[in-house]
Amino acid sequence: MADPPSSSPVRRNWRFIIGGLVLLLFVAVNSQRVTVHFLFTTAQMPLIFALLIAALLGALIGWAVPRLRRPHQ
């Protein structure tokens, strides 16, 4: 007899549902407004947007720095 696949579609769907609920809870908990100070300005926004902006900027910098430091061939 063949073994069933380790991740069936039903199990995968439950993972997406649980992940979505965790994400929704994370957004709800971090929905308070915060003041963010940029270089030359200040803005008020929900904390979740400040966290997303910080994560995206961090990912962009992490991607760009090694490419800028690599010697040109």
C-alpha cells in the first residue's frame, strides 16, 4: 500500500485558515495609532503600517547592500 501524501489539501487549507486568523489577530492587536518620526517629517499611522514599512525597508536594504558592495565584473 502506498503511503498517503504528507500534506493533504485539507491539512494545507487548515494551515492557511490558521495563518489567516493569526495574521488577523496580529493586525487587530497592533491597530493603535502611533507617531512615527521620519528624517524631515512626522506622521501618525496605525502601528501595523509602521511595522510593515519597517519590514519592507529592512528587506529592501538587506537585498540592495550586498549587490552594491559586490565588485563590478
